[in-house]
Amino acid sequence: MSRLVALACTSIMVVAAPALCDAQIPTIQIDSITAAPDASSGFKPDSRLGLTTSLVGDTSVRHVINKADCETIKKTESAHIRLTWSWTNFSLSLTPPRYGVKIAPPGAYCESTAMTESRADSGCIVIKSDQSFSSITPVGEFTDIDLNEVLGKTECASSEETDAKIYFIVSDPNTGIPNGATFTITIDTKAPSAPKINSIAAGNKNLKVAWEVIDEATTPFSRVYWSKITFPANAPSQATNRSELLTGASFQIAELENDQVYFVAVSSVDANDNESAAAEVVQASPVSVQDMWQYYKANGGASDGEFYGCGASPHHSQAPWALLVMLTICVGVIVRRRGTLLIIVLVVGSMSLPAARATAASPQTMSVDARFTNYEPMIDREFEATNGATPYADIMKEPALQWGASLDWRLWKGVGEFSAGLSIGYWSQKGKSRAYDGTASQDDTELVVVPITLDAVYRFTWLADKYDFPLVPYAKIGLAYGIWWAMDGTGEVSQWTGPDNKVYTGNGGVAGFHAVGGIRLLLDVFEPKAARGFDLEMGVNHSYVFIEVQRLALTNFGDAKALDLSDDLIVFGLAFDL
């Protein structure tokens, strides 16, 4: 808009006196900052200097020279930058505007609207004085500046924060009145305080370091250094390895060698990328431990980590989601081999699907639920007749919450209703890996189980339909498949190397069956009006809370080489007929 006004003003000036056009208040912006053409080879200003467009008072773009920049500039013969800048709110004239550029290093002073400097002792450096813009449109002008002049007498080791200022002064050609804009360059050479290492714990091929940041408000980042050879605390960058910038107060160094001594240090990094020295260099050695899968195998566990019924086992480096891709294949195999009768029932039943009852505001075709239970796989059961080992109980200690959902489609309704459905759940439990002396290590180990079932469902709904009786008993029976994987202390799928040097990967799948008996409590009878509204607005015919008892038998139908994921469960949940 200001450009349109200026062009209109120019048109008036062709036929009228300049006084008819009011002078604009100048808005000066820095368009870009780059290395000047005469800058020393290899010199490049850091992004901290604010290389993109910035306006006076714009706090989103800061111009910063930190300690490392200061040292680089001082060592560079020609640390020159080019400032490309524009006057964005100007009055066009047949005469190009005139301008000046000045620098006030820390401790110096410049007059903000004068193109020259009247005080000889001000320390102000005049870069350009009473220069004419290269065109009548004062945009894209550039000025080269020596960053050593910006630093002035700054000592890079001074550990302080000061400001230098760059002044742009523009004289409106219509009025001759100079206007100025000042940009601040923050010179921050103050390193943050070094963090204090609280602990360093050894795990299997890893070390976990925890520390305390001294001033969290001004020091948002940390960095960890490590090496097989020692390095000075005041120069941690001499270490052979370092982490990325970290926002937390702990870090796990992975892919190390067990029993090898490593030297570790932690530094703090502030918002201007100034980095502290390390308070100290500590040393530690990773130790050999056994995670859940390794401990199971070392105690004589029979499972080899296979996907029973699928004939394939993904490589250990694949992520857990890759294991879930096996679900489609596995379910297909189970149904093909053991579910022929179920498929026949589904086809025949679908041919006799009745219409929804007349009293329903919306047709009822399916039922869904969300379910929760405490699950504890019977992994230790295989050792009862042999050495009495308890690898699961030793590491995992206790059950954990399993959550899931199920969905079934109604195929027939008479005295009750018959449905076919499926369910999927998720369960994980963490424990501590065990050192070879039997004590718990700092390494976490995790076991994850994803159970999937294909079900035939019968619900006795006659009393609820005819007399609004609130209790609906039901039963389910079906095939089940449990996908599982065990993870080591670094979050990777675990591996165990046997006496035969064969590598066994800690993931697999186990087939089986499950049987369920349960009862639903119909919530509609307590708030009939709300239930009708829920039906009309959302299509939810009925709402229930339920409790069921489930026998989950996941042993690959008695295969001694399968990981036993069986359990007897009491399940609670919330269900809806749709």
C-alpha cells in the first residue's frame, strides 16, 4: 500500500510542487546478511547473526555474536559482511534519497539521526556519510561492514554480554529531514555454568548419564561427550564422540563395548550457543547383562522366537510396527487351517440376517467395546517340571494393564443373537535387566504382547428385549494369536547367542484359542430418555458395562517350543450396540 501511495505522490510531483506530497516516516529493514565479496576465504557469518529480514523492534529475529563467533572474527583477516537493506515506507522523488551508516561498538555512542559525527571522542565509526541511493527507489541498497569494527575492543574471553549498534540514517528528498533506525547486535561471550554429573550407570553396551543443570532459565541445552581416551574438562570438544544438543538431564550412550573404559563429560549450552567447559570428566565401563529374552534363554527357555503358524520371522532390526504387518498373514493362516467351520457359519448366517426390531430407532448390526484387564503371561510355567526357573517373575515382578477393543457383526437373532467378530489388544511390561551376579542393572527391558482373536459370540438378549431385564449373559469362543517382542536396554529387539553361536531373536507369534463367559449390565434401563436420545442422535442402540472371565490359551496348541502367553483373565469394559 505504501508503494502505491508513493507512486501516486510521484505522479502529483510531475505537475505540482514537492510540498504537495507529505514526507513518509521511513521504515528501514535489513533484507539479508551475507559474507562480503572481499571477505576472507571460507568466512561465513553464522545464522545467529540474523541472516534474514528483520525490522527495528522485531524480537523474532536477533543479531548475535557469541564467544565462538568472536574468536573466529578476531582470527579472520577480513571478517566482512554485506548488509542488504531497504527503506520500505518512502516518498518517491525525482532525486534519490541520501543516507548514512554508522557503527557504535560496545561502549561507543553515535548520534541517531546525523549522517556525520560531531564528537571526536564518541568512538562512533562512520561507514557511509551523505551517500546517494543507487536509484530513486531506495530498496536493495547494500553496505559492507567489518565485524572487527563491530566488536571494537571486545575481549572474547571477557565472559560478558554487551551490545553494538548499527545506525541507518535516511534523508527524505522532499523535506531534507533525516530519519534514523538502529539495529542492535548482541555480543555475548559469557559461557554458562558447567553442569554437575549426578550419576553414570553401566548397562549392556551402554552408559546412562544423569546431570544437574545449574541455571535452567538461561541454559536450555546440554551436550554429552565421551571417548576411550581421557580429555581435559576445560576442552570437552577434544573427545572423539559427542551427542546432539539435549533438552533433558539424562542421556544413554549406546553402541559401546562392554568392559571398555570410557571417559564422559557434560557441558551446558545457552540460548546463544555459548558452551561451558565440563565440571569434571568421569569414567565408567559398560557391563554384560541379560534382558528379558536373554535371561529366559539362558535359563533353558525352549522358544526360539518364531512366528508359529506363519513360517516367517522378521529380522531383529525391524521396528515393532513391522511385526504388526504380520497380522494379516498370520490371521489368514489361522483361519485357513483351523477356521473353516467359522467361515461356513459366517456365510450361512449372513444369508439369514434379519431386519432390526421394530422398537429400535436405528437398525442394529454390530457391537463394539473397549476392554481392560490385568495380564501376566505364564512364561514361567514351562520351567516347573525342569529347573524351576522363574525368568519372567525375576525381571517383570508383577502383572500389567492390557487394553484393547473388540468388534462383532450380528448374523442371526432369535432367542438371543449370534455374532462373529474380532478383537485386538496391547500389553507391555518393563523390568530391569539382570547382571550376571543376579542383581538388577540400570538397563530397562520390555516385553510387548499384541493379542488378536477371531470369535463366535452368543448373547442371551431375550429377557432384555422382552422385559427390559438389565442383565445380558454371553459367551465367546474363538481362535487367538499373540504377537510378541522383547526389547533390550537400548530399545532394540533383543538377541541371544546360544552355545552353538546361533543368534535367536526375541520376537515371534503364538497361536491358540480363547473362551469367554461374561455378563453385560444394560445402562438404558437407568436413563431411558437419555438412551433414546443417544440412539436417535448417534445411532447407539444400547450401552453396557460388562465383566467377563476369559481363558486365553496361547501355546501354539500345546507346542513345547512356543513361548507360553496364556493367562486366566478378568476383563472389565464398556460396550455399545450399533
